[in-house]
Amino acid sequence: MIPARDCPADVLARLIQAREPIAGLTMDRPRIMAILNVTPDSFSDGGRYLSPDAALDQARAMVPDADLIDIGGESSRPGAADVPETEEIRRTAPVISALRAGGMGLPVSIDTRKAAVAEAALRAGADMVNDVSALAHDPALGPTVARTGAPLVLMHAQGTPATMQNDPRYDDVLLDVYDALAARIAVAEAFGIARSRIVVDPGIGFGKTADHNMALIRGLSLFHGLGCPVLLGASRKRFIGAIGRAEAADRRMPGSLAMALAGVAQGVQMVRVHDVAETRQGLRLWQAVNGGLA
């Protein structure tokens, strides 16, 4: 900890400069990223929206309260196995195309680690790529994002979904994750992806214990020093169930809202959630109390 007057000029500039719009959304207010998993095995809603009609109905239901929709065709829950890219494309691209054909104007993010899946989703009408591996899984994804000009979410994870909860360890989880994300931003920039197009996500639940998750949420404001918008994705995670005494994932909305508002209080620009209408209502009340934009 140092006095603000001793903060290096470049660090201070990253902290205080206005963030550029991402996928057409200004970053001057908290944005809600709605989760739409078209998978059979996601930890919370696996199988519910696997059919195209169910996925479209759910997307349309979220539109009034969401700012953008994040569509994923591969589960990243602990222990999840890889999905072939052809299957991941089959699950996601038609849903995106149908949403665009139906006139949905919200930005769409494709939640994938794979270049071919991202390419197909962007061609279908997606606007952004959300990579839980922060460009570490597929060497072709960085060049693909650079070439297409799409914004990119870089998320921290220790290990792969199949192994990430096998005794995760850190010297100091807050500083270790910060340094790891700084390194991945440098990788993205080397591909030609400008920092102004990058969103960072500390990866709650991805290779972290409950104590690690809580330490990250308490210290979220540190990540503004990276000079990028910050995304918090804590919705329905296992630690919320443990602390909030809710074993079933779909019973964790109140705890998820508490975590989202804890992030907003520290200035995060995006919250990634399952319970979109409930989060919007809570956010409206939080903003009304604090004099912010609703």
C-alpha cells in the first residue's frame, strides 16, 4: 500500500481513465451479461436450453433486463470434459443466427476457448469472445480475435475444467491472479488486440477454493489497475451454496445477487449472471440508493 501521491503516473492513468465501449456498450454503468448455456452438463442449468427452441425462448425472456447475452456450448464446470469443436459450433451458431434473424439487437458474446467456434459464432452475428482460458487453450484464437476486431474477455483459471479444483494453491491469490491476467493481456496485445478491446475476469471458482474466491471478491478493485473493464462471474457458484446453505444451484440467487452487488460496489463494469431479472431489480435499487444510473 502506498499513498495516492506516490502512485506511478502510468498506473494512475490506468486506474482513472474512462474505459472504452465494449461491443457497443458504454462502461459508465454496470452491465448485466446474461448466461445462456446450450449444454447438457453445465453445473446450474445443463440440459434446460439444449434444444434451439428452448434456447431462443430463454434468450428472449432475458432481453428486457440484460445488456448482453453470453452463449456457451461447452461446460466449464469442475471436472467437465472437452467438447469437439464441431459439436460446440452445432450447439451455438444456429442459436445466434436465429436470434439475429428474429431481430434481437443486444450484443452477443460467445463463451468458448476455440478459434473455430469463435469464428462461426462471429459469422452468425456474435459481437464478442469470452475465453475462460485467456488464450491459453487454442493458439489460433488470439489471431482470430485480432483479425476480426472482436472484443475479448480474458478470464483467469488455474488448470483446465477437468483438473482445476484438484487442490488449487497460490502464494497470494489476489496478487497472483492480477499478475497472471497482466501477462495474458500482454499476450493478447502481442497478437494485435488492443487493451481497449479487452475485459478481464478474475475467474471466480476456476481453480480456487472458497477462501480464494472470497479474497478475490474482497479485493476486486485491485483489478482496475490493469486498465481494462472488469467482469465478475460468481453466479450460483459452489462457494455461494456453501456459505449461503443452498445445496441446489438454482437456489443460490440471493447469494449470487449479494456477490454481484459487492462487485458493483467496487466498480466492476460487468456482472455475469443466471438470474437476470432479479439482478436487474437489485441493481436498480442499489443504484437508486447510491445515486447512480439505473
